[in-house]
Amino acid sequence: MVTRFYVLVLAAVSVSLVNTEKSKCAVCKDLTTHFKKYFDETSGQNYGGGNTAWEEKSLGSYATSETRLVEMLEKSSKDCDYKCSSLLEDQEEFLEEWFFKKQKSHPDVHKLLCIETLQRCCPDNTFGKECQECPGGTTKPCSGHGSCEGAGDREGKGTCNCDMGYNGTTCDTCKDMFIRNAENNECESCSSLCEGQCVGIGPKGCTQCIKGYELDETEGCKDIDECTKEGMGCGDPLEDCVNSPGTFECVCKAGYHRVQGKCQLEDLYADENETDDGGEESLGEGGDTSEENADTSPSSVHHEDGMEGDEVQPDVVEKDASGASSLAEAFERVKEQYDEVSRENLEEFKEREGLQDFDIKVGSKDEL
């Protein structure tokens, strides 16, 4: 079982190495690149002995000297990986011949060695064993909107890898969610406001809009102002609607903050010991802070005739259905005279105020 495990691991490693291995053309290109680099670096140099004229006369020109060639080969070998170094060793005589005899007639050492002699590589924008043209031709392969895979390599596939927004075997069509711009013949992305494919450039080219936008005849996809649309926006009168591109927000009005999803008065959550202008105000309906609204509510009445601490709760019930207006008037008179009402003088109070037809009860909240 253990042996079988190790075999599988080794097989996986082997496959990985094969997939990442350089092509023969790539190895040859590495060699000629390093060799040409040091050829250019040593150009114009001399023997370095200090007497250039004597050295050139005695030893010959440094440009075509064996000293220069050895320096180039040594430095190239140091920069090469294993396969490149092995190829350098195999082709050392070829490079020596090029250096002494062919560098002027064949200045492109890569073309002479890798393409023509070893036939590992192909000219630019060609691929395969026969060095055929890449899709779209050698002048503008892949229509100028992609790269030809393996171009210049006899092991290359020649498939077009298209740039973003392009599609097709020669990268000559636009991908979904892209549209061709008639002005520059380039594939451009549909507007981010489009839902699905577009038919033109920008928001005007959309046929459908994303959520929060609607089609407009002149502007294309246009933001929906939910705050001004009937049936949309915020339903709470204590909220202000704030529109923004593609959405909106409901914000509590000044003096309110959100508690469990509802806008509440900030004063309700203030410290009970904190007061404004020396005293805490009672907020009436519509924001009215008058003393009348704060102190005359029948539900918060303090009695001073021996019932201290009790709340008087006038409970007015219409007995003869004489009309809502008479009921309201009766209730108002009870409110105005509440401090005169007690159990002892209730009947006298009703007779004096003409409220005999109404059932009025007086007492604390617990009693009522």
C-alpha cells in the first residue's frame, strides 16, 4: 500500500514537470539571447592592459579576438539554466564560427542557429512544424486583438488568445456584454446600467436597465427618483427620503432617531435628570409645548381635595345619543372644571352644568 502511494506521487510530479518544461525553441532562444547580450556588452571594449595601441598591434583586434569570445561564452553559461548550458556546450563550435566568420554577414544569431540550422523555431507570427501563419496573418495576427499561442515555435499551437471583449478564432467579434464602437472599430463594454446585452455605447445603448433605473427615450437608463414617485419612497411621516443613484434611503427627521426600525423622539431616551432651560417640557400634538397641552390632560390630573396622589378620570358616556357635538362639549366642560368634581358634589356639578343626561364617573384610574 505504501509503495503504491509513492508511485502515484512520483507520477504526479512527472506529469507536472512535463507540463512546465520549456520547448526546444525556448531553450535555443535563451542561449542566443544571453550570447547576444554579452556580445553587445563587450562591443567597443579592449584587452584592458592599459596600452590599447600596442595590444591591438601585437594581439590583433579585440573585436574578433578569442579573448572576447571566451568571455562571452563564460558569462552566457553562468546565466543559462541546465538545458541552455547543455545546448551551449553542443553548439560551441557553431557560435565560434559565427563569431569569427559570420557575424557581419548574418548578424541575427538567433535566426541562423534556432530557425535555419537547428529548425527549432519559426519566424515571427508563424508556428508549427511547417511554420505556418498565425490566424489573421503575419502582419496582424488575431486581428490585432489577441496573441497567437506558440508563435515563433515549431511546437506552437497557433491558437488565438483574444483580448478582453473579443471572441472568435481570429478575435474579430465582440463577446457578450460588449459592443463594437463604430468610431474606432473597437469592442467596448456595455454600460454598467444595462441589464443584459446592449445595442449601442453608453446608457443609451441599453435595452433593459438594472434595478433602480428605468429607460428614458433621450438618456437611456436613467436613475429612478423613488422619493418623488407615487407609491414609492418612505411611508413614515417622521422620515425624510434621500435619493441616490440606483437606490434611496429613509432617514429620520431632525430630533428623531431610529429605534427598532421606527423613528422615535430623541427626548424620550434622554436622561430624566437632564432638562432644557432649567425644566423639562412636555411635547404636545404637532410639537406644541404649551402649558395648556402639558397640564390639562384628563389622564394626568392631580386632585387637591383630600385625594392627593390620585388621578381623576372623567369617563363621559352619552346616554341618549343626542349627538357627537353635545358629547364633545360635555367632555370639554368636565375638563375645565375637573378640580371641582368629587364623589360628594358630582350630582350638584352635573345639575349646575346641565349634564344630567350624561353618565359621569369620577375616581382614580384603578377605581375606574
